[in-house]
Amino acid sequence: MSGRGAGEKGGKEAKPVRRVRLQEPVKDDGDNPDEGHMRPHSSIATEEQEPFMGMKVRRRSSMNRAFTGDYLEVASNQQILKLLSKQGDRLVLFADTVVKVNRKAKIRRRILLITDVAIYTLDADWCNLKRRIALNAVGKVCLSELNDNFFAIIVPSEYDCLFASTRKTEIVTILVEATKNILETPLEVNFSNRFEYYMDSEHVREVIFEEAEGGVKTKFISK
């Protein structure tokens, strides 16, 4: 691999997905109490929409799970609303706390937001912006064939991100759906029990997954 450019089914009825829509700016006439706020946007989404049904080992607890979307009640977080309004995003598709693996293979709690145009990582305590990735910059998503929580978002023009979340299935499905009208071809979802990703513009790390008694063993190898 070469260097990168620098840059930061169930039978049950599905529950509504909590999403948040950013309102169009309106002229202030003094009688519009909802101006500048974000409203919930409901739609139906279940794991039947997964782009990889049958392609990986699934936890029993994840079977027949309905997707929710916004797990952080973004509409009530003024700091996040202000950030998204400034960036021009119109719709929050997913919001939750995840784990990010940094360059030193240490884990850090982050807020992961997926909107109609971008992916955001925020500091989990202060909601400060750590990184914004435009959806049209995402090259593919990598994950293992086992029942671990890891997934890597590959950004060819910048560098990549390795996350872990118990809602990995939902995140990947939402990314595939969100990029359908943005990318020229469908977002690639790559399954392998070993894959590489760029920690920064120059350094590569390989992630290896192995079945072990009671779970999955994950190994990181820097190259």
C-alpha cells in the first residue's frame, strides 16, 4: 500500500427510526418558536436492509433488532445543533457513542454522527469536533466475518478510522444507504478476518481477527 494525502428480519414490526432534520432557515417574524431547531424525522429501517445479510457470524442479541438511528437525542443538544447548522448538514441519520482506536492502539470514547452529507467524530465529554469526513470521500468499509464490534471506515484521500460499536450493523447499513445517491458506485463493504488501514497519512496497521474460546481475539500489527 502507498501513502495517503494528508488530512484529518425478523417477523416483528419495525420500530420507527429516530432521525433529526435541520429546518430550512426562515425569516424571523417573532412568532416562530421552532426556528433554528432540529425536528425528529421518522422512517422505517430494519436489519432486512443490511447489505451483508448472511455474510458474517451474528450475535444472537443482534438478530431481529430494529434500528433506532439517534441514540443521543441530538435535538436537545445545542452544541451539536450549532455545529451541524454551521456545516450545513440537513439530516442526522445516526448518533451514538462509540470507541475509536487511536494510533497508539489505545481506545478513546467518541460521539459518532452520520448525516446526509458527512461523518463526524466528536469528543464524547465536550462534544468538540475531532474530524469531519464527507460521505463522498468514503472509499469502503472493512469488517471481519466474526462477531466482534470493529469496523474501519476507509478514506482514500485522507486517512482511515477504526471504531468499535455494538451497533456496527446499523452503522454500516446506514452508511451504505446514505451514500447511494452520493457515490458513483455502491459503497463497498469488505469482509475479511484481516485487513489494513492507514492510521495517518503514512503509517499502516493490520488488524487480525481470530476465533477464541468465549469470543474473538483481535490483534493489531503496525507496519
